[in-house]
Amino acid sequence: MNIEGIPIKQLWKLLSWLPKFILRRKFNPETLAELIYIDIMARHHSATMNLGESASFEVWLQLINLSPFEVELDRGSFELLCGPALSASILKRQKIAPGEITSLRVHGSITDGQATQIARIFSADKSNSVGLAGHIDFNCALHPFAKNIGHLDGINPRILNANAR
């Protein structure tokens, strides 16, 4: 049988006839978490920090569901590490089909003190990179699981209105 010509979804459908207790054993929460790929979006401006009067930040993530099951993003909490730690959360539930690639928008506000500190850091050294850490909870037909994002580094944000500080 030529496996190269079969889409990954078709291979996963072969597992669907197995009883749930076997699938739960094979696909434990740790295995399911490993089958969710999360990274910074590759195109255009994936991270922006607006340090103007109403300061805010935005980071776009790409999420790929490599598991054979539909998963539902339940909630997520993130920290953008750029000198001060900027917190954000996602509370909107989103279903992600097997093999689906989706994007997530992580955004939040920046206090005046944090914006001033970020402007100072980035004006001194324009090559500063930013990191992102987080935790996402998922629901699945087998069982709920969590995915920890240890530290995505090398994010080069677009800084807007730094001269306003």
C-alpha cells in the first residue's frame, strides 16, 4: 500500500473504529498536547507594540492540530516578555478540526509605566527580541488537556509611537 498518497486525515480515520478506552490509553493528555503545534505566525508583522496614548500589544500565533481528533480551545493565558511582562488571555472557545491550521490573536493593554520602559529599552537597543510564554487549555472527546508554551523567543515586534514617550 502506498502511504505517501494518503492524506493524514485518512490515516487517522482508520483509528476511529477503535473503542474509546483504547484511544484514551494511546492518546493520553501528554500525547495530545504534543500533537498541538504552536508558533509565531511567519508572515507580515506577527507582533506589534503600540506605545501611543492608549498603549497596546498584539501577537499572532499559528496553531496546527496534528491530532486525529477535533479539539476545542477552551482558554489561554500568555505573558509577553519584553522587559516588563505583559499579560493577556484568550477566553473565546474555538473548535479546531484534525489537521486544521488556525491563527490566534493574543492582545492586551500596556500601562503608561510599562510603555515608557519598553520605549526606553527599544530606543537603546533596536535589536531587542521579545519572548512569549503561556498556557492553553483544550477540550477533546477523549479528555481535556493542557499545552504549555515554555518560551517562544526571537520575536521582533514592530514598535509604533515610541517617540510619544
